[in-house]
Amino acid sequence: MEKYLSQLNDAQLEPTVQINGPMIIIAGAGSGKTRVLTYRIAYLMSKGIDSFNILALTFTNKAAKEMKGRIADIVGDEAKNLWMGTFHSVFAKILRFEGHHLGYPSNFTIYDTQDSQKLMGSIIREMGLDKDIYKTKQVYSRISSYKNSLVTVKAYFKNPELMEADAMARRPKMGEIYKEYVDRCFKAGAMDFDDLLLRTNELLTRFPNVLAQYQDKFRYILVDEYQDTNHSQYLIVRALADRFQNICVVGDDAQSIYAFRGANINNILNFQKDYDGVKMYRLEQNYRSTKNIVGAANSVIEHNKTKIDKIVWTANVEGEKVIVHRAMTDADEGRYVASTIWETKMNNQLPHSEFAVLYRTNAQSRAIEDALRKRDIPYRIYGGLSFYQRKEIKDVTAYLRLILNSADEEALKRVINYPARGIGQTTIDRLMVAANATGKTIYDLIKDIDSVSININSGTKNKLRDFVTLIESYKVMNQTANAFDLSEHVTKTSGLIRELSKDGTPEGITKIDNVQELLNGIKDFVEGQMELADAGDSLAEFLEDVALATDLDGDKGDPDHVALMSIHMAKGLEFGHVFIVGMEEDLFPSAMSMNTRSELEEERRLFYVAITRAEKQAYLTYTLSRYRWGKLIDAEPSRFIEEIDDEFVNIVTPLKEQRFNPMLDKSIFGDIEPNRIRFAKPKTAKMAKKKTKTKPENFEISAPKKMVPLSEAESDIDSFDKKLEVGSKVNHQRFGRGEVLKIEGVGADAKAEIKFQKGDVKKLLLRFAKLQIM
Ligand code: ATP
Ligand code: MG
């Protein structure tokens, strides 16, 4: 048997080697679903199934890349031919080949959310609608939801219920906006994110030959995180798998967290009805987390009524209990997170990448960031603005987009007067009106500026001509030059770099560095492409990657950082130590998701996802008051904290800065070390707040832990320092025996370089190293 298969348990092995037919693996977090999918692909290939015939759909492109790497380790270079990626990236590629059936050019632009929202904003303005009622973001998400339910413009106008719902929401013009938006995207040769799925569905439905061709190509289809597929994605999978029915989906209903974006949990529940003879597999052993974490996660998800009953157990160590920490404010919470990371890292010699901080809303990252920065702990925020969405980068890519597709209106509007070339907003507005009236694109109008009757003076016309000449010269260059040479040329000759250099501030310099970084990225891309036999148009492919890049893809900078991200983003990932911050009512569960049971259950699943990311230690933190919407608001601990069985949690209170600090009152506790005082678990959220504030009998005193409390260690430093010298023989809890080579610094900063008998030389901070002198 293939060696890699021995890295699977029996329950995992069964679906891995089941080659044909429809199958579903439903299993809890950390039970190896993704591993099975990965190994299954390797196995299929080892059994002679052509890599060109396998399609694997993943939640992020990063996950696809990692899986591909793992498969390549097993089967070698053949892995390169696999079609793997997110729904969006895979079907964008197919639409490049097939979009012409639907009237799209093969070099269509992909509008990212920013582009789409800008376009919607201008449509709302042009239609003279009230922008406080027609809020761009809301209009955007509404139109997105139509598209994901396959409600086209035509279908919309045939659906009185939808129209009425919009009218009730005081937005009776939604249909008109939708129509205008779709028309304008089409005219610009652009698809937005939702189009990538909607148009794929259209393609597969309207063109049976095309469908047959891809059914034949993708004989084996695998889908990870199936619980979060939306209707549009579901239909694509079903259409493609219909002929051979070799479809393997894996998922966990308890981790379905995208219902708010149209994901349909029924896709997983109904899978057995969709195909004949579905084989169903369950995996029960969790390999990721400690017993305490698995126990805590299980006990919380028990509270959901709608769920498929599952067993999740682990043979891993019991580990530490889930730590619950109460902070005063969000700043205090940040300090706790930062200091705990610092101490844990020092105590255990861990890299920063072992730690993650997860939050319900992106706004919470600020306080955490401040605290990490103060301690010089490197971190990275995922899911904020992706690198490619920064202004200076979007400006460069807008030029590139325009070179490829001069109908791309959003790109044109970005660069027509940037850097400033004296083409004012009035001129642009007039051009837009004329473009809308004539059905021509703005670029075509400018190209032919002498023969159009628009009120533009001759000076401005000259400037427009110069602009066209510039873009046309780039187009000519694009026919022969590679994407890197072209891009470098564009940044220099368009005046972009010159413009950025004018601004001598550190921010300005960072922007130039970012542009340089983009060029490096294009260079890597071009070089990577040269290795591929069937390299296509490198610029088009690069821009496609850019449009679909999420912040998780293409890690930049120092890989050793603490990861900060929303829980939604953390799906499928794992980290040694995970902090879930802001465990407060109205924040998590979110105030907006407490109206119905199903919303609340989705919040609970989100918490299940969060806690199951942790391998060794999970921390839950909440504050007593938090700044929200510019106000200091009293907070209550989240109900999810109470829902965890007592045996898996350790509810600790902060040492400092409490409203009521019984530890400081020696009449109650005498000289007992404060670290050893635990709060008894409160019965309700409300009680927790009230009681911990006022009633000292609610505390219990736990037995001293083996670990020396921080303050004790600190007070020992001076005397310890004096005994310890170069040549001292010492013993360390984890690294064993060693000899001191060097001592640096004094007091709290004192460090020793120690050569351990196991061979390593390590530099340890004495106040955490807990060395014994032999
Ligand atoms: P999630 O629901 O969070 O997506 P999952 O079910 O996809 O989790 P994996 O990510 O595949 O789980 O596996 C969790 C961890 O356990 C990974 O680190 C994986 O490498 C490891 N693992 C899975 N199966 C085994 C096994 N049989 N032996 C050892 N380690 C395993
Ligand atoms: Mg997974």
C-alpha cells in the first residue's frame, strides 16, 4: 500500500480509497476532512486517473495551494495539472475560454468589491436617488444576493414579492439600479465576483455543448467546506457532476457560517437526495486539539437545536483548560493578549506564528494592534484591505486593466486624470453622459474626440488625445513585452512614480515601496509562468489573480507573526494558541443576529469554528466596558462562555485594573498569591457581572500550580542573578541540563546563553526560564 495512506486512520482511509460514485464526509472540526480530500486526490492519481480530469474546490486559494503542494510531495509534478482553487478563481478561468458565448471578451475585467461599489455609487448619483436611503453597501449586498440566488434582472421584474420587499424597505428603484448596473458592467466588459458564478451557471444552462465538454473534463470533483456553498455554487457543482457522478464533498454542518451571505446549509443536508447511491462517511477522531478544547467545543455546540448529531473525540493530551479572562476595557484586553503572548512565547520558546487572535468584527483589531505594537510583537492583520486594494496599487493595476480592456470604465475613471493631466471632473461627467447616451465606451469617445459633439474645449481635447496616445503606446508594447517589462514601463512613463515621489513623507515612501513590491510580484508571476508549457497571456492572468486575491493569499513579509483575523476568515486554519476576544453579549453573539433562533445558532457555530482552531490553548476574553460607536458601553460576558461545561474552563480574573479588586484587600485573602485565586463559575451572565464586582465569597482558592507565578519569579530575579554565573550548571524544565555560556543584562532584562546537553544553544530570559542551579 502507498506509504502516505498509513498516515490515515481506518475511518479516513475508507473514503480516501473509494474511487467512484457520489460520497459525502460529514465530520466535526479537526477530524481530517481536508486531509482526506488531499490524500484522496493523490490516491486517484496513483490509480491512473488523469490529473487533468480532477477538479477540487476549496475555501481559499491559499488552501488550494497548500493542498497542491502536499499532493506534489506525494505524486510529483503531475499535481501542477490539477484544477484547484476557489469557485471564483476556477470559474473565472473557464469564463476566459467560454465567456464569448455570453458576449464577454476573453480579456474581461473582474471588478472587485471596491470597483462594484464605486459603480453603484455613481449610478445612484446619476439617478438622483437619496444616498442615505440607497446606501451603496446595502444596495451592493442586495444585488449580490439576487445574483447568488440566480435572480437575473429579467427574473427580478417578474417577481412581485422581491419588488414589494424592496419597496417596503423604501428602495423601490432597486430593479432599475440592478438593470443599469448589469448593463454598465457588460458594456465595460467586466464581471463582478457574483457574475463569475452567475455567468458560469448561465453558460452551463444555455450551452449544453459547453456543459458536456466540462462534464467530460471534470470526471472527479471534490469540494471542501461544502456546508458553506451558496445556491449558485451548488448548481454549478451539480451540473458538472451530473454525468459521471464522481463527486466527493466534505463538510461540517456545525461550521456553516455564511448563511448571511447566502450559503445554504441544506446543500449538505440534502446531498443524499441529490445523487443516487450516496456513500456517507463520518470521521470522529479529532487530531488537532487537546481534550479540553474538544470538550469545550462539543459542549457549546450541543446548545444548537438544528444539527446533525456527531461524535468528536480526541486521543490527544488533556492540555490546559480554556482560560476565560475578564478585562476592564478593550485596551486592557489588548494588553492582556499581548502580555500573555509574550510570556507564553518566552516560557516555551515558541515562534509568533503559533498565536492567533480572532474576533467577531474587524473593528476590534485596533486595540489588539496597539497593545502588540507596544510590546514589539510582530503581527499581521488578515482580511483588512488586501495589498492589491491599496490606492497606489489599484492605480497601477488600473493602467494595466485599461491596456487589456479599454472598455473598463472603472479603470479609466481612476487613471484618466491621475497623475493630474488637466482633465477635469466636468469633462469626465460630460463624457460619461455621452457614453451612456450613445452606447459607446468613454475610451472610444475619446479616441474619436474630433467627431463627437461634446462641449469640450480644444485645450482639453488635446489632453485627451495625449492620454489616448499614451494608452495606445502601452497596448503596442503589450503585444511583444512581458507583463513585468510592461508594468515597469507604465509606472515610469505614466508619471505615477513621479507623483508618489513628490510626497516625501514616510507614507509616500511606503507607497513607492509597495509599487516596487507589486512589480516584484509580477516578475515572480512571469517567471513562474515561463515554467508552464501552456502559459497564456501573462498580464491577463496576473490581473485575474490580483482581482481574486484575498488577504490570505501570497503572504508577504516576515512569516513569523501573530495572526489577527475575523473568525470567518479563520475557517479551516489551525494555530497553537488562540485568543478569542470580545466574548460579550451584543458583540458575540452579535446584536444583529439575535432576533431569530437560526441567527443565534449561526453565531454559536461561529464560536464553534473559533474555538476549534486552537491546538493547545484557547483563551476567551471579555471586557466590562468597551468603546463602540464612539461611546463607552457596559458589556456583559457572552452567553457562550456559560455554555461551556465547567470542567473545561478556567475562569481567571485579571490581576490589575478591576473595578473591585479583592486581591488587593489583604483582610480577605491574607498573603495568598493573587494568581492562585479563581472565580467560581457564575451561573448567568448577569450574575457574573454583579457578583464578581461585589461578593468576595464567590472566589475560590485553587491549589498552587507548578508554574511559579510571575510576580514571585520577578522578585527572585535579583538574588538569582547573583548566584548564576558563566559556567553554572543549570536545569531547565523543558530543555534539560545545560551550562551557562554568557549572561547579559540585569534585573528583569537579564538573559543567559545556555548550551544544553541535547546540543542546542539557547538564549533565555531569566525571569521566565525558571532555571534550577545544579
Ligand atoms: P476543519 O473542520 O477545521 O476544516 P478538518 O476536518 O479539515 O478540520 P484537517 O485540517 O484535515 O481537519 O486536520 C486537522 C489536523 O489534524 C491537521 O493538522 C491534520 O494534519 C491532522 N491530522 C488529520 N488526520 C490525521 C491523522 N490520521 N494522523 C495525524 N494527524 C492527522
Ligand atoms: Mg478542513
